[in-house]
Amino acid sequence: MEKSVDTMEKVVSLCKRRGFVFQGSEIYGGLKGTWDFGPLGVALNNNIKREWWKMFVESREDMYGVDAAILMNAKVWEASGHTGAGFCDPLVEDTETGERFRADHLLKDAGVDAEGMTLEEIDAAIADHRLVSPKGNPLSPARQFNLMFESRIGATSGAEGKVYLRPETAQGMFVNFKNVLDSMSPKIPFGLAQVGKAFRNEIAPREFVFRVREFEQMEIEYFVKEADWETEFDKLRTDIQTWHRHLGLADENIREYEVPKNDLAHYSKRTIDFEYNYPGKGFDELAGFAYRTDHDLKNHMQHSGVSMEYIEPDGTRYIPHVLEPSFGVGRAFMAVLCEAYTEDEMGGEARTYLKLPVHLAPYRVAVSPLLKNKPQLVEKARDVFAMLKKEFGNVAWDDNGNVGKRYRRQDEIGTPHCIVIDFETLGEEKPELADTVTVRDRDTGEQERVAIGELIGYLK
Ligand code: ATP
């Protein structure tokens, strides 16, 4: 279904109103590029990460999880190239206000692709297009701005004390490649997977959780023989497509952008950006998938002096090549919410609901007594709640307002089913309905009578 252009604003406001996402450090005026996840946001995020881990690690024999430290020896980032120009964005300043902008983004808005341009070419393009800052003032010449956050470790001063907050989880896997080989004896092809925080000092954080300074990634480094990279690339590409369907994202809202050869990083032979059609924004990166040759392991071998070779049973030694699927949790979170956000009419009233897949919904089901001042109803509802809570964990107790209001509230946070315990459950009016409850479906609003003993099976 085509979403209206203001869907994003509506999603952002729903996120705040319903406890999904709050501005970071809000009571102190916020901190740009940071967002805090509230109770329902954590639940949705955890569900995304859990499903990802299940699909890419637990359900497979060829994947191994790791969880490396966020702080790493600074030499890691020298070896990976992150301390150099490769991890910089071109920055220009408003010469009057000092505000900073990404030169490539300003050029993109003017229809110029700045990918691969030198600083001189960027300055020339800005001059050609007579670009000024969004405030109308002249722009400074472009300079490279490194995106890594720096800090110091312990009481050491000088260069030895320097550390960086990791700008990607990937390097934590490369530096543990040898450890996993030695401890787990994996057979090629195999992958390492990691989920965790990454930090980038983005020049212009924007668009809700799309571009932030602190975010989470779910990444895989998949090690293959050079000769097999194309076959393995195709297989992982299909797995990524399956993942996006599992998130409930419609095929027509996903686009696979084949990065042109001349825009590829020098070590990459092929890169596909998986883009999502964010309402009002259009297609933009959701996840990346790159064939990185043996670039990373080779560099770490050179810089650390530790062998990164894989040894075949017949004694052949080689440095494996790597395929890297890289997913941003926040971008998946945003895509899932935009896709799920639906407005319709039910019972002659406009309603908003999140059509979330069952495995992603913050609450699997909500339970309520028809009336909260009738102890018998409450007691029975509490029993049903306890039974379901034990089974599913994420079950909501909702006795605020009348039943209609509860349904609307649960619809808005995407709860797939609501259960109401009423007088019929108590067997007071129709004995044949004793110990049955009303189960209401979020998407259709239809209600069914289900025996308490069959509820778990029904919901599963
Ligand atoms: P972009 O071009 O949008 O800056 P990128 O190509 O630099 O992204 P990668 O380095 O490939 O991104 O990172 C892998 C994934 O991590 C991205 O596909 C995205 O989902 C996520 N990601 C990267 N930077 C950010 C950020 N600043 N905020 C939120 N997610 C991010």
C-alpha cells in the first residue's frame, strides 16, 4: 500500500506518545544524533535482533557468534584504514554561523553525485552550482572530517592512551578470526556474526533514527575460498532477501542498488545496497552487502604479524576472502514501523494501527477483564494473564478505560490479539460458554470465542 508522505512524522509522533523512542537526554534539551528507546522500542528492537540471530546464527551450522569489546587497540583502526581519509566525510561550514554540513549531501540535493570526488572537485562543483548554506551564507572550502569518536584510556597521556569508540562491529570479528579458527575449527565457508553498538560522529545526524551518532549494527563476516565468492554471494543475497521479508517489508519497498564499479571501494569487487522506500524520503540504505576480497584479513596479518591463513585438511594454506552483510538495527526498526503503520476505518471510526508481524510485536497479546471493579472477572483474567505470561513473556495487562479504548490502544502499538474475560467466561449467563474468552484480531477486528485451555495453541 502506498504510504502518505507524512507517514514518517506520524510514526515519529506515535513513537514518542506510545513509549517507543524518546529524544536522547531530553530533559536537558537533548543531545543531537542520539535517541533513547522506551519500553516498547526496546521490545521491538530486541525482537528484531533476536529474529536476526535466530535466522543468521542459530538456524545455521556455518555461523559463529562473537561479542567483541567496543574499545579496541588503536592499531586495529590504523590497519583497517579508519584513521585515514577512507573514513572521512567532506565537511563545509556556513562562514557566518559556523554550522557544518556534509558537502556531498548539499551537492546531492543539487543533483550532483559527489562519490569519489576530491576536495578540489567538490569546491569546484559547489562554485559551479553557486551553492550556499541552507541559511543563504557562503560556504567554506571543503575539508575531510574523520567520523571516529576519540577518547583516552586510563591515566595514559600522549598517543599511547588514544582509543576510539568503534565505528562498526566488523573489525571485532576480523581480529578474532584466528581465535575462532583455533578454538572452534570451523570449515570454510563459515561466518562470524556480531550485534552491537557502533559510533560515528556524523556531521549532520538527521531523519529520526536513520542517521545517528550512536547506533546498533548486526554484521556478518563470511569467509570463503576466492574461487567460490560468486556462488556464496548469491546465496547470502537470497538470505538477505528472506530476512527483509521476515521483517514484513513488502518486496516493492525494497530495492537492490548495485553500486557501480567506479564507485566501489578499491578493495571491493561488488557491493549491493539494500534500500527501503521510506515514506516521504524515498529509497535509501537499509543494509549493505559487500564482497571485500581478502583485504581485511591481509591488512591485519601485515599490521599484527599474526597469520590469518586458513589451512585445508590437505595442508593448503590461504587467506580467505570475505563477504560482508551489514545491517543497521535502527534503520530496520524505522522501516518496520513505516511498513506497519496503517490507517483505516473500523466500526465507522478512523483508527491507526501497526500491522506488525507477530514475531516482532512488542506485546504478543493483551489481557483484560471486561470490568475492573468486578473481583471475579479480575481474578479470572489474572489467571489467564499469568498462564500466557509464563508461555509468551511479552503479554500486556490492560484494564484502563473501556474495552473499545483498550482495543484502540493495543492496535496503535501493534498487539496482534486482545483477550477479554467477561461474564460468559464465568459461566453466569450461558453455562456452555464457561471458561471461554473473547479473542480479538488486530487487523480484522473480528472476535472469536476460544476455550482458555486452547488459548496457547490458538495463539501459536
Ligand atoms: P550511509 O551511506 O547511509 O552513511 P554507510 O554506507 O556508511 O551508510 P555502512 O558503513 O555500510 O553504512 O554501515 C552498515 C549499516 O550500518 C548501514 O547500512 C546502516 O544500516 C547502518 N548505519 C551506518 N551508519 C549509520 C548511522 N549513522 N546511523 C544509523 N545507522 C547507520
